[in-house]
Amino acid sequence: MGKPTHNLSLSVQYACEDAVLPSRSQLRRWVSAALSCDAVVTIRFVDAVEGRLLNGRYRGKDLPTNVLSFPYEPPPRLAGDLVLCVPTVMQEARRQEKTAQSHFAHLVVHGMLHLQGYAHEADAEAALMETRESEILARLGVANPY
């Protein structure tokens, strides 16, 4: 018996231009792999200016970050947004010697787990979340990012 499927309403917003951005079908595959319930999710790709603004407003940090998660409704009917800062993701992929697509996959899965309540503030939480991410990414054919 395979993994249960969940209803997913996925919106994608491309607020910046970059030829290497994941396709909607790739995003749907990555989001679905990380889902444990029905969900309504929006993924927004932003530039460094918007990434910095959002990270400052919601996390108090005056720099862009790779992914921000905004949960609005918890499971069992998950609703939330993911915001990915494209220049930051691309810089990290180059620095970590990964493909952009594998790094985007990792960050989408990471963000989806945050939307579902996973955290990484404490060591035990981080270990649980990293294990879950690695399992999902392995099913997607993406190398362990840790």
C-alpha cells in the first residue's frame, strides 16, 4: 500500500524572474511528498528586497533568508504560505555545491514541515525535523542535505 494522498490546493506566485525556478509540477510533487493532511498552500518566489522586508517584519532580522513559513490554519486542514528568496537560495546552492533544484526541493520540504508544526529550536526538535526531511527527500531522489 502506497503513501496516502491528500487534497492539495497549491498556488504559486513568481514575484521575481529567474530561469531556474522550479515548475508548478515540481512544486506540487515536493509539497505533496511532505504533506500529512489536506492543505491549501501558496508558494511565493521573491527577490532579495522583498525577502529582506518580510524577514525583518516577521522575524526581526534585517537580511533576506532562504525560506519563510506562514501557517494560518493547523492540521487537519492545513493552510499556509511559503516564501522563498531566490537570490539567497541560489547563493546557498552554489556555496553548498548543490543543484538549485535540489536546494529548492529541500527548502520546500523544510517549509512544509514548519507549516505542519515541526521546529528546530531545540536539539531534539531539530533532529526529528532533519530526519523527517531526509526521509522525504530520499523518496524524491534528493541527497541528504545534512
